[in-house]
Amino acid sequence: MKDMASPAEQLRDLMTADELLRLHLPNKSTELVRGRLIVREPPSTYHGILQSNLNAMVATFVRANRLGVVMGQDTGFHIESNPDTVRAPDLAFVTRERASQIGRRGYAFLAPDLVAEILSPGDRPGEVLAKIADWLDSGVRLVWVIDPDRREARVHRLDGSITLIDASGSLDGEDVIPGLACALAELFEER
């Protein structure tokens, strides 16, 4: 029978956010969840189209109204320490008041105000729910989970409420990005 690793040995096996930053895995997407490295294949081309559409919709509104900054796919945020968690959403928004906390190097040690996650065919429901929980536990105020196969989205809030948006509806910035509305029909438009 194999010996079980002691808690001290298990901690030595954990990766830090700084180590993740120096890690070089060509053509892979990575995150760090409580010190454990998560490696995935890059998202599909269609996923990239949806992300680009969403980024254009949100960033155009945010810039026009000088509300903050929008980050694109796979931008890492250091949202938990000891052990470290670095999550990378498909889109993130940070208010103008908090944007100065984002340095030029490394992962910002803050939770965005809004994140969007676009589901991929291989995403497992439990992993998606864990990621949503990580975002909300870190202080993200609004999480949009977009399901391209069902052509719908779910909106998760800090208070625990969830709203389902069907294909004819719009994602609303609520009090995080007041006045923003992203029509799902426009998001799923490929041309």
C-alpha cells in the first residue's frame, strides 16, 4: 500500500500565481485552482467569434461612457491566496474606480466586477458551477454564463439569484454597467 502524502508534502506540490505566470505551455489555456494547475485546449473558433462579439458590444459601451476597462478572453485574475487561485474568464469588466489596481505585470489581485463565461461543448457542469462559485466568492458582482448550444444565458448575482435569458432576450449590465444591454440574437450573429 502506498503511503499517503503528508499535508506539508501536498502543499509543496501546489503552484503559486507567480509560478503560473512563468509557466510556458504553448497552445494551451491555463488556470490555477487552489494551487492546482488546470490545462485546457484553446477554445474553438466559434467560441472565439462569440467572445469577440461580446467583447465588442461591452467594450464599445464601456469606453463610450468611460465606465472602466474590459479585458478579453483568458486574462488572469488572482482571486485567492494560500493556495493561489488564478481564474481567466472569457470577458471581464472592472470599474473605472478600481482599474488603477491593475498593474502592468502579473495577475491583478482583485475580482472583476463582471465576468462572462462562454460554455464549450466539453465543459462539465460541476466544473462550471465551481468556477461560478469561485467568481462570486471572490466578490464578482455579476456572472454571465452563455450557452451557445441552447442559445441562452444565465445571470448569477452575489445575492444568489439566477435569471435565465432566452434567445430573444438581452444580457443587462444591471447596477454593474448601468444602461448596457447585449441582445443574445446579436451576440450569436456570425456575420
